[in-house]
Amino acid sequence: MAEIAIFVFNPFQENTYVVSDDTRQCIIIDAGNYSALEDKKLSEYIERKGLKPVMAVNTHGHVDHILGVQYVKDTYNIPFALHGEDKFLVDSCREHGRLYGFQIDGTPVVDVNLADHDEVKFGDTVLRVIHTPGHSPGHICLYDPRGKTLFSGDTLFKESIGRTDLPGGDYSWIMKSILHKILPLGGDVTFYPGHGPQSTLAHEAMYNPFITEVINDEVSYE
């Protein structure tokens, strides 16, 4: 069973996840650590737990989610995985960062294009890669069918959804992603978003106003 550690980093209060299993291998999802103190907090946890990071994986390429990617790449000598359709966001992260007051010295190189992969593997854990465009063109979610857990990035939040007014965003696509790719995973799935608290898909089907406006009668959760 995977163990999930949650860190809330940078002024955008972004959720960074360290996901590990009994083999002590782990991946770092959406490394948003920005300050030296946040770098230390992340590394101290990894060291204390005796973990071996094997990959930095991003749900998408927005600047608040990639602030710590270069740090974890350099510190642990690991590859960076991202869907190729979001590479333009990473390539322009320094310019975008300046708009929000971030000083970004380098642009992390994307080593693994998740458009070419259906799964992310570490230790004994296999996470399904689900392409969920809408918040950004290359946004993906990571699903653990064994643990019934989903890392939803900025596609789905508790009782909300990700914004679609940024470059490459599209409201119709994010709703298609939620209704046709995420909700069918089942109401008993717990999801961990890019910002804010975790929730379940059953809760969102009942209380998320963006979903309840359009959800059809054929989708039900018992």
C-alpha cells in the first residue's frame, strides 16, 4: 500500500506529494518547494523515512507546480516526467514566474514525455496516467487502482475545479475530463488535488456545483 506525504509549498499553497511504498522507493509529484526552508523540509522527510526518489512527476506545467523540480532533479539525480503538451509552460516558466514574483534561475529539462506512457512505476506500485486536458493541454492525473487513490492536480478540487482562463485552458475540456475520465473511476476513490484538502469522487458527485449542474442521471454512487 502506498504511503502519501503532503507538503503545502510556496505562496500559492500548492500541494506537493511524496508517494512511497514498502520498497522505500518513491516519486515526488508536483514539486512546488521554492524556499531553502521548503527544500530542507522535503529532503528531511525523505531522509528520515529512508526513501529513494526515482522520478519527479508533474500533473501539469504551471509555475507553482514546478518551482522545486530542478532542486529534486539535482539533489536525487532523477528524471522529470511531464506530458509533452505542457512543455511550453515549463519552457516559459521564468517569464511566468516573474509575473508572480518568483525568481527562477533555470528551466528543468523534461526527460520523460508522459504522452508516450500509460503508467508510472516505482517499487511495487503502478500508477495509471490519465490525460485530463482543460486546466492545461497536457494535464494528467495519476491513479492507483489498488489503493483507490487519485492525484488530480488542478483538474478537480474539493467542491470546485481548476481555472481555465490561463494559456491552453478550456472549460469544455476540463468538464469532459471530469465527467468522462475521472468520475467513472468510482465514488469510493479518494483524490488528492493540487491545492486544498482531499475529497472523494462520491462527495464531488453530490456537492461539487460544477458537476451537479451537468452530471447525467446515468451516473450514480451507492
